Amino acid sequence: MTSQTLTAAPGAAENDAPAALPVLRVAPQQGTAADRAEAHRDAVQDLIAEHGAVLLRGLGVGSPDEVAAVARALGVTPMTERERFAPRRSYAEGVYSSSEWPADEPMCMHHELSYATEVPSLLVFGCLTAPATGGRTAVADSQEVLKALPADLVAPFARDGWLLTRMYHDIGVSWTEAFGTDDRSAVDAYCAAAGLEHEWLPDGRLRTRQRRSAVVEHPRTGAPVWFNQVAFLNERTLDPMVRDYLVDVYGPEGLPFNTAYGDGTALTGETVETLNAAYRAATVGEPWQDGDVLLVDNLRMAHSREPYEGDRDIVAILGNPVRLAGHVLS
């Protein structure tokens, strides 16, 4: 037997609160966590289709292997991550730790690998150790974000897409980590196939540029979605002191990542704040408990990680990859 609990969005007024994150409580019974998950597979799929995400509580997962088994039981096929923007530990093929990010800094709303040619359509997060305070993996419905954004802000992104520039050096993820190889020719081949402009610099650094659609059509529903990492990977989302330090050391073109309009025009601080405000208004989530599993429709829902205190151990699986029509722009 199961019961479903809808939790209210913290801090949101009742008359304008986004739909709450559904929590499917799985009653204890015999069998493994994967067995219990499989028994609720239809309910899980229905909740994801309706809400874009669902938290399973009561499975009691306690290891990366158990999280992976639950994912398989729910029809999720892990994919290998390429072009990651933050370090992760790898437990098995397609099974990772959550992104390593300072505990006292938020990881802003984003869609996993929204800049790649092959995108995970479903994410699975398993909580092995919940933090003492904070640390939610919150979600925001990017269909609603798109509706909330001013039309004149969306128009140039809808027309020209968005541009991501990355510089791989000794800050952040190295190119060997991001591309899973130390063979430059393999990186050259990947970039050519993925529509990435790339340049090897004399000092061994790698610079890449790619243009992607900012608004995509959800392949299942046909609904338009604000699908990108324009705000999160923009320099204006960095702490100003960190940004100033990086610019001082590496120059304005040496930031690990930055975003712009698809025609290369820089974003204003006001634009980035408007985007982040729309995400905040649409944010819902539930504090982690040990053993929880969260499933997220990555094409519809952005996700974030809030600052936290204490130990936090979350397993992440990027699954069921798709290629979106018209996503890669030349």
C-alpha cells in the first residue's frame, strides 16, 4: 500500500504557489528497495507525467548500487556524462555522486546537460545521508518559468538560442574529466560531432563555444519549455569577489564558463536576475531524509541544490538520453 502527500512550496503565498512536489510514501514490505520501487512503477510514471517530479519515501536505499537498482526497476537506463561542469565521483557506468560544489553556496536552477547534443530525459537522485540542515534538491517547472518571463526577454533567446563559452584549465573541471579522455584527437572528434567550436591554446588549455536552443518542445507533451543553463552558467551568477578574482588571474575571456545571447551579445545583470527570480517563484521541494529517491523529468523541470550544513551524500543517475530536434544551432 502507498499514500501520496503533496507538500506546500516553502515561503510561497497560497494564491500563487506552484504545484507542490508529490511525495509517494512506500510502506515497508519484504523484498529489496528495487522490488518495492517496481511495485509502484506505474504510479511513479503517472506522477512524473503530471507533476514533472516525484519523491519516493520509504525505499531506504543505502548504497549507490541500491539506487542504481531502483532506477533500473523504474525503467531508467543510465547514460555516461560528457561535458560536465563540476567534478563528480563515479561509482559505476552512469552512476555518480552529486556535483561537488561548496556547501555554503547554492547551485542555481539548471537542466542537466542542457548544452549537450544527447540530453538525459530523466534524473534519479538517491539520498544516502541527509544533511543536518538545508541541502534540498529543489525543482522548478520550466514550462511555468517560460510563461512567467517577459515576452521581450524571451524573444531573442527563442530566435537565436543561447551561447555557452567554456575554458578548461586548472580551475574547475579539466578537459580530461569533462570529456572522459586524455586523447586530444578524441576530443576533436567529439567536438566535431557535437557542434562545438573548440580551440587548443598554446598553454594546453581548451576553449569551447556552442550554441543551443533556449526554448525546446517537450517530446512527450509538445509543450514549450525554457530549457537551458543561461542564468546558472553566466558570470553574473558568480559571487562578485570570486568573479573579480578569476578575471584578475585569467582575464575576462578566461572564466571557466559564461553565457550570452545566441548572437554573442552579453547578458545584463537585470536579465540574469529576472531569470533567477522566475525560477525562485516556481521552486518547490522537500527536505531530504535518509533513503529517499527523487525522480525528475529533466526536460521539463530545472533543479537546484541549496546550501547545507553537515554531511550530505547524494547519488545521481542521468538516464534515458534523447536528442532534441533543432536543439543544436550552427
